[in-house]
Amino acid sequence: MLPKINFSKYLFINLIILLIPVNFIIGNLLLNLNVIILIISVFFFYGLSVFKIKLNNIDKLILLLFLYIFLNGLINNFLNSNSLPSKNLILIKTIAYCRYLFLYFVVRFLVIKNLINLKYLFFFYGFSALFVSTDILIQYITGVDLFGFSAEVSDAGTERRLSGPFGDEYIAGSFIQRFFIFFPYFFLIFFRFKNKLLFQSIFLLTLIVSLLGTLLSGNRVPLIMSLIILILLFIFEKEFRKTLVSSFLILIICAFYLIKSNENYNVHLKQLVKNSYQLSTYLQKKITAKELVVLENSYVKEMETGFLTWGQNKFFGGGVKSFYFNCKTIKSSVMSRYGGTNCNSHPHNFYLEIGAILGLFGFALLISIFLLTCFFSLKKVFSSKIVIEQKRLLVPFLIVFIVEIFPLKTTGSFFSTSNATFLFIIISYIVSLIDKKKEDYIEKK
């Protein structure tokens, strides 16, 4: 049982929580510092109370996962130390990765004990996506964003991708896709509009600005994932289906306008269709064990490289940060016909990377965590006992999580700072909100 909430501690912790999206924009150095300060400050303020929450099945699986990751890294570091550029590279990276176990339980503790102001969190997380979207729109119209960053211009003299506040990193679409859903839900949960038309207008406007920002960013996969978010919203929010259909139609119209008015966007979006077809053809042949005919597409080559790297250590994988070094040892007659393997730091797909790094055992553990999180969330959302406020606090986290773990998409590394931070925070919120009692969901306004 915690003592009465200390306001200064409460304020400090919430400030650190609210800075997370800002540090996603600034970069990994500050994001890592943000995570470390959050972990240290919570343990400093509340000590071992963090670990005194009642563990559920997902908590136990996450503990088991990190225990496995640690043992896996220890063994792989011992077995492969001679082939690594640094003797203890795998072990060091494995120990560093275990900070996300502490992050998970710290956020779990804070949500369960009502130490996070969800009203401010929804506003700030959603507003950060809206800000980036607006910055992208300004960059598209004027050629320069609010921070002086210019658009990426092609040889034809037209924009192809826009970065907004991310400068020379073209990842704005991914950021918007992750956070934009929180802004409409901020109004949906924490405000009571007497004028329904006014609310629907705000709901539609925030969706449109966010979707346009994602479209103009030129990040193709986040655009597809944003459309999936609209579909999921359509399923969960019956009351706003007309608004969601309107936003979808406006996005389609804007996409056609871009295709017609800007040759680079035309080529860029058409390439998305082509790549999707080639990937689906590749996966179909892979599943049916048919001969691979074409590996010319770089994404297809990366996926095949991922499968081959996984095949080298099927059951236990090669350990954290081992993908590139194991990939370089692959000898494949099929791949050699197409210029050899595409050995990057990761295979651009969460599941292939998890298999290659942690093997089938680690893969099974993570899939179990993902499936159980989805199962218990959906069970809660569609329960006849749940009140609308409970549902609407849980749904945005669930939607973001489903999109984050969507298997048929290209991704960054599962073990990177940004992806690991985001994923374990989202899982922690979901698991905590599932556990919370009905009367704890909505703060007094």
C-alpha cells in the first residue's frame, strides 16, 4: 500500500513520461537517457514496491523472456566471441537490452498505482503527432519546415519524401502513425461535448491532418498501417463510422491528387504496390515450398536473407546484435544468382529478426506474449461488464499494439532503442489497464 501521492514526485515522473515522444524526435541518445532517468527515479521514489504488484500470466512470460534473452546472450557470447569484432559484444548488448524489463515493470507499477496522468498523456502524445503532421504540411507548402529543414528534392525538382522535425532522417510517417490516435481519443474520453457536430469536426480534422502528414512524409509502410488503424477504429467505434469513412475518402482524394501533380509521389506510391505484390508472391512460394524464381527486389532479398540467417541457428539463434555477423557467413546458390545476401544489421522484419537472434524458443515466447496481450485485451474490450470509459482508454493502446506487431510489414530492428522502448511501454499500458478496476479508469475531472 502506497502512501498518499507526493505531488512533486508525481509531477516529476509525469514530466519524464510526457517527454518520451519529444525524445523520439530528438534521437536515441536522449531517448535512452529518458528511459534510464524514468527507471532510476521510480526506484528511488518507491523502492522495491515496483516489484510488489500482483503478477499475471503476461508478466510471468515477460520475466521468462528476459531470463532467456540473458542466458542466450551469455551462451552465444561464449561460443562466438572469436568471430565478433569485440570479444563481449553480444553479452554487453544483451545486458543493455535488459533495461526494457525494468521499463516494463516501472510503467506497470505507475499505471496500476494511478501515478500517470492519462489525460495529459493522451493530449501530449497525440499533440506531438499532430505537431509533426502540421510541420510536414508546412514543409510541403513552403519547402522548409518550422525548424529550417528542407524537403528531400529529386532530380526532377519535386519533393519525394518529407522529414519535418526529424531533419535528415525520413521517419516522420512512422512517428505520426504511432501517436496520432491519442489526440482524437483525448477529446473522446476526457471531454463531454454538448454539440456533437463540433466534436465530430474536431475528430475528423485531427485524423485528416495526421493522415496527410503520413502521406506527405513518403513513408509507405506507415501509410498502409494508418489505413489499418482506420479499419480498426471502424470496428471499435461504431458511433464514428461516418467520420472514419469521410477521413478515408479525403485521404484517397489527396493521394490521387499527389499522384497526378507530383511525378515522384506517383512513382513512390506505385513502387509500394509493386513491392507488395512481389513480397506476397515470394511469401506464397516460400510457404508452399515452391522454387524461388525472382529475388531482384531488395525487400525480398532481405527477407530471404533473414530466413537463411535464422536457419543457421534455428532453435536458439545467435544472440542480440549477432545478425550481421551470422549473415556474412551464409553461402547460398540461390542468393548468389542475385548478387549475394543483403546483410544489414537486421532483416527489416520483426519476426525474422527475432527468429535469427533468439531462435524458435525465443520466437515462441514472444509470440505467446503478443497473442495473450491481444486475447485478454479483446476479451476486456468486448466484455458486457466493461463501461465505455474503460473501453476507450484501452482501445487506442490496443490498436497501436496490433499495428506495431503486424507481421507483413517491413520494420526497423526489434532490438533498437526506439522500437523496444515503444513496444514495451505499450504492452505495459495494455496489461495494466486490463488489470485495473472499473472505478480506477477515469480520473476525476
